[in-house]
Amino acid sequence: MAGGGGIRIGRSIGERNGIRPSRIIISAVFLLLFLVSLFSIFFSNSSPSTTDTGSSASSSTSHTFLALNSDPSKTRQSLIHKQATDHIALANAYASYGRRLKLDASRQLHLFESLASSLSDSLSRHQFDPDRPIEEEPLRQLEKEAKDKIKATRLHVSESKESYDTQIKIQKLHDTIFTVSEQLARARKLGDLSIRIAAKSTPKSLNCLAMRLMGDRIAHPEEYADLDEARTTGGRRFDDPGLFHYAVFSDNVIAVSTVVNSVVKNAREPARVVFHVVTDEMNLQAMEVWFKRRPLGGGARVEIRSVGEFDFLNSSYVPAMRRAGDSSAASVLRFLRFYLPEMYPKLRRIVLLEDDVVVQRDLSELWRVDLDGKVNGAVETCFGPFRRFSKYLNFSDSAVAERYNAKACAWAFGVNVFDLDAWRSEGCTDLYHHWDRLNEDGTLWRVDDPLPAGLVTFYGLTKPLDKTWHVMGLGYNPSIGQDEIKKAAVVHFDGEMKPWLDIAMNQYKHLWTKYVDTEMEYLPLCNFGV
């Protein structure tokens, strides 16, 4: 009753206020829907932001964790180690350049090697355990040492850079010079080979001249009948010891004619001049035709003979002929000089001239030179330690070492005055044969060179002549002074570059062509460039 009364009272109040229960329920439902919508909107807008914030917070947390987990001492140690390693590599690179530039003994090379070694030692002394914290004091010591040495390395690199750049340029120049020098050496070898081939070969012009002279004799035998008559009857006599006698042994027609012409043109008394020309059988008639067609002026005379006309010159007596056989007449001609007293038994003094000399003044004074009882008068060629006997003879052989002085001064063939009486009394030809037999196998000196044989034969029997009598080297030395040449009585084209060859030195060739008989009509036909 009481409850009913309460309800009844409430209704009476609501009703009294004009509010119905259905309207209250509807308002509550709408309020609930509004709150649900508002809640949905709020959570849908805040969800992405919350995600971004969470991600940012996670990253920040991660960085903070790494920062808290890193050891500053280890960071410093890593930086020091990297800088030191880089500068060790730099110092080693400069040291390597130094060795490449061949500066092994230089102060710079040793300093770079020392800096690299010192930095390496510092790193090896201060080793740190990666699993343990780094103590401050050892790290500070490493840092101080490394900084000082890195500073020194940088300073030295700065100071040395320009020098090393210059050294690299110098080394490149040296390499270039070396390469060019190698090329020059090869070119010289090829040039020397070409010169030797040219010198040993007989030029076409010489063959042409000999053939034309022989052809002229065959075509006009009547013009040379007196030559045949003189050969059979003995002809004119050439053994007057009161005349000036010259010997020339050669198979080169134009060379012999030029030597003879230069002597005659410079002789004060050409009528007293006699030439003894000896050649091989092949060139004998060509020589005779030349001097028949171009007789000497001033009354000078020339005797032309072949090796075969001297009966004693045979292979059983002459070692050079035995070695050469019949194949090398030129070799035999080179060694005829050792038989002068027997070839000209009535003469007392004779001057031997090589076929590659040119006479520039009167030589009659040579017949008045006092040889002091010696056999040979010659110009010495030694200077300082050069061109001594040791250059030409094998002093490791006891026979040579016991008999001769290795430091004795050598002399030259080319212009030699021989006292034939002294030669005969000293027995020089027998002495030559004795030493030639000892040198049969060529162990004492070169068997094809007459100079060493002359040195041993006339050892102690040679009188030095004034050097102006004989100036040598015009066949190989381009540096002979003009004053020396002008003062010379005889200039000698010894060497490979003979004046009648295309390889002759142009600065000297005119000295020879001056005495070539250019009026001989066969010279232009054989292309002699004179």
C-alpha cells in the first residue's frame, strides 16, 4: 500500500509538472547515441597520432640507448688509430718513391722510413682490450705520441713534396737519356759494322779503274812495249844509295799514285827521288799503265814490281805467305816491310810510306836524321798510360813478359826511316822470324797486324822522331786540330775511313784529293768524287 502510494505520488508529481515518462526515455537514448558518436570520433582522430608518437619515442629511446652504451675513450682511440695508420701509409709511399728514385742513401728516405716505423711502434705498444674500458692515461700518452709524429710526418711531406716532384722529373729525364743512349749505342754498332764492311770491301770505282787500265794495255800493246823490254833486260837502275828511296807496298792504284804525287810535289830535289812500289800480280800491269800514262814530274822515278819477282819471298821463308796461302795478297803485302834489306840489298837507308798517307812537305831531311845506331826511326804514339806495349802484346805469356817492358811506349807504322845497314848487323829479320814462330797460334799478338810484330822486332832499336813528322788519326778521329795538321810533314788516314771511300771524313778529305791526279781520264769514268 505504501509502495502503491509512492508511485501514485510520483506520477502525480510528474503529471503535475507536465513531463511524460516516454519523453524521458527518448532523451536518454539520444544522449547515449551522442556520447557514443563523440567517443568514436575522438578515438579515430587520435589513433594515427598515437602511432607516430610511439614510433618517434621508440627511435629516441634507441638513440638514447646507443649513446649511453658508447665509450668516448674508445671513440678517441679509434680516431687516433685511423689517423696514425693513414700517415704510416703516406710515409711508406714517400719512402717507396725514394727507393724508386734511387735515393737509398738520402736523408729524406731514411727519415720517412723512420717516421713510418715510429708510428707503427707507437700503435703496437699501446694495445687496448676491446672488451674492457680504456684507461685515460694510456690513451692520453698514445694520443700525444701520435699527434707529435703525425705532425712531423705532415711537416716533412710538405717540405719534401717539391723535392720529390723534382726528383721524379730528374729520374724521368735519366730514363729518357738512358733509352736514347741505348738507341745511340745500337746505331753506333750498326754504323761501325757498316764502316767495317765498307772498309773491307773493294769499291766499284777501284775495280773500274783497274779494269780500264788493264783494258787500255790490252787494246794498245805497242804503247807499253818498253815496259816489257825493261822487265826482261833489267831496265833503269834504281839502287843508287845516294838517292832518296821510298818504299810503298799496296794493291791500290789511286792510293799509291796519290802518295807518290804528294812526295814529288813537295820535294826540293825531285830528281833524286826514287819510289819502289811493290804490288800483287793482279794489279801489276794496272800500276804500270797508270805511271806510263801519268809520268812523274821533276825527274822522279818509280820502280814497279810484283811480289813474285822476289825469288826468296816464298811460303817456306815468309810466315805470312805460309799462313795466307794464295788467297790474301794484301796480307802478304802488309808484311813485306820485314824484308826490306833483302829486297834492296844495295840500299843503306829507305823510308817506308803507307798507301794511306799524304806528304805535305819535303822529306829529304829524314836521310840526315841521326838514328844513333838504331834501326828504325818512328813517331811514338803513347800518351799517359795509353798505347803502351801492353795494349798490343800478351804479357800473360812468360816469353813476352821476360823480354819486354809492358809500359814501353809504342810507335806507329806510316812514316818510318830504316837504316838498312844497322838492320843487317842486328839481324832483325831473323829476330822477326823467331817471334813469329812463337806466335804461330796467335797467342802473343794478332797475327794479321804487322805493328805488334814490329814492336817486338825493333824493341830497343827504335829512335823516336819529332811528332810533326807523322800526324795520325785522320781515318777515325774527327777532333784533330787544324794547326797540328798544318805543321805535319805527313798526315795519315789510319783507321777505317779511308779518303778514297764514301765514308771518309769530309773535314780531312781535301788533304788527300789535293794530290789526286785528276787529269787521268779514267777517274771521271769510274765515278771518283774528286
